[in-house]
Amino acid sequence: MKGMTGVVLAGGQSRRFGSPKAFAKFKGKYFFEIAVETLRTVAEDIYIVSHPSLVDCFRQKTVEKVIMDDERYRGQGPLAGIYTVMKKSEAEWIFVLPCDMPYMRPEVAEKLAKYANEKFDAIICAHFGRIQPLVGMYHRRTFEQIEKLLQAKDNRMKSLLHRCHVRYVTEQDFWENEIVFRNVNKPNEFDDIVT
């Protein structure tokens, strides 16, 4: 899609998982690769935002752009990752996905991308009553709000959504199985996931 950049957020510490979740495997693919493949259907450009300790590992396993959060806001979570990519990209929309949703499918990104329009600052998945601020799109006009929140050390995605005109996309808009939006936090949560 014209004017859209994809972002895979892979900077978390994965403490509960016990090893970096991005490099766990599901059906022969790394978790982060599933996110990249999903985004590739809608984004011209893709960035993986990584923790400094994982950058080299990512670069050995992918040709995608691997970056770290802007130094000023490093360690301030997903908002810092979105901010960093907005600084680097000129795209109108930033499509965000976490690296720990192994059941995510390209069709979800395609359906969600259709809701991108000038009336909204953010398009967010909210299937089955669960708001997913890390499965959605942010217009670049949210950049200033993100910067203000980071400066104030308010790293909550919810704080950004409260300041935006948001379109929440639900199962009434398009149907997807609930498992698609499931994060994996522990290796024993699913039998078919290999670490």
C-alpha cells in the first residue's frame, strides 16, 4: 500500500518466555518472520525495532532493516519504537505488529489496511472486546503526541489512544478467529511452538 511502513516491535526482554520470543519458531518460521510476512502484504518498507542485545542476531537472520529505539527514549517501550520509525520514514501510516503473535495472518493486515483514511489518527484492532494497540496503524500526525508522551515519561499506549481520533476495528467489521490475536508469553502455552 502506498505510503505505509511496517514495524515489527521486537525490543521486549521476554522474561516470562525465558529466551527472546522473536526467535521462537512456529511451523518452521521464526515469530518475527511471521510478523514481517504479514506486514509485507501492505507495507512498502519494513523495520524491525530491536533491543540492542539482539540487533546482531536479527541481522544474521534477516535482510530487513533492524534498528534500535532513538537513544533519548530507549527503554520506553512500544511508543519509543513507533517514534523512532516515524523519524526515519516518510510514510503517511505506520503499521505496527508485535513479534509474539505467531497465528497472525497477512489477510488480517490487508483487511485492516482498508480502514486507513484521513478521518482517523489511528486504526486499532479491538476484536472480542480486547483493544490491541500493537495491532494497528498510526498516522504520522500522531508523532508530536508520541514525542510529548515520551518526554513526560508516559509510555502507555492507552495514553496515546486517549489523545487520538481512533477507529477501533472489531469482529463486526471483519471476522477473524480469536487465536490470531493471541500473544505467546510462555513456551509451554502451546504444544506446537518450538523455542
